[in-house]
Amino acid sequence: MDRLALLQFALLLLAVPLQYFILTKWSSKDIEQTQAVNKLTNQINQIIHYLSPNTWLNWMLSFVIEIPLGFNPLLHKRTWRRGIESPATEVYFVREKYGYFATSPNIRSPRSEYVKFHVGQVIRHKLYGYRAVIIGWDEIASAPDEWLDEHHQGHPEYRTQPNYSVLLDTRDRRTHKTYIPQEHIEVIKNTKIVNAQLSDYFTFFDGSQYIMQQWLQEQYPHD
């Protein structure tokens, strides 16, 4: 057994007495005990995830290769053709300052009944066919007016319905992220996507959907 496997095994063993302590000492309420155990489990999974060589490899690929490619319109002319949704650079330039493209830090609670899909679900675009995973949503479109005018031409209804930020499968599109209206989404099952930024948002894939990192779960507590 190598050192990494031994460390992972030790962390899992440590979880047993901690879980017992929570169940007997933490609280007498079942729901609070469950929340405490889930939080502990997520934290242990995150530690194991960060110790994985694949995590470091994916980070290096994203930093050295894939992110620069996503910012170069000359290398990916399809992404920059008028009418293609949400070029990566447009998202990066404005998302942090204004909270556009589902990047607002506001906690999405209570959850709107009009939002049909959840963070972590794997989807396919009904028109363009690419696969992706949802990383955020807005109850109505949140993007610069110029972007909406260009990408929602002839469809004013896209502005007033939930819109979703997604990580694209880079086998289908080379750009990393896009932003799409709800009516273009269909959920697909038992499908993993390929994207170097997955570990920024999710801890693992459970066979049905991706499980959120703790910071993302806190932002979308009902997803």
C-alpha cells in the first residue's frame, strides 16, 4: 500500500470515532446529527480529493493549456462566430464584477418553483447537442444587455426564464463555460463530462450527477 492510499485509509478510519462522537454528544436531534455527519463526510472527501495526483494534473492542464486556449479567439473561431452562446472570454471579463452569468454570491434560498434543474445535473443542449454540467442558475437571465441582444435575438422570452451557467464537455466544445435558457436543457443520466475545471465546483460523480463542493452547496442549499 503506497503512502497516499495509507493516508486515505487512515482518514476513513478516523471518520468512524468522529461519527460516533457526533451521534452521541453533538445533539439529540436527528436532523442536526445528519447535517453534522454529512458535513464531516464532505470535508473528508474534499481532503482525499485534494490529495489525488489527478487533481494536481487537471489543475496544471487547466492553467498551462486549456485556459489560454479558451481565451484565444483565433484558435477557436467557431466559439466566436456570431450566434454561438457565451464565448468564454465574455463570461470571464464581466462575471465577477457584476455577478453576471449566475455568479452572484447571493444564496439561492428560497428556491424558485420556476427553476426546473439543479446544480450538478448533467445536461444536453437541445439545439446544439453538446453535453455539460450545471454550475449555477439565475431565476431570470443576468447578463449585459449587449450580450443578451446578440445571443437571444428574436427570443425575448429567454430573458424572463431561468438561465443556467454550465461547464461544457470539452470533447464537444473547446470553450469551458456557457450560459443557456431553461427551455434548451434536457437532463441526461449516467454521463460524465470532460472538463479540467470540474474539481473547482464538484467533489465527485455519484453515477447520476456531480456532488457540489461545500462552498457551492452553501450557495445553492436546496439543489
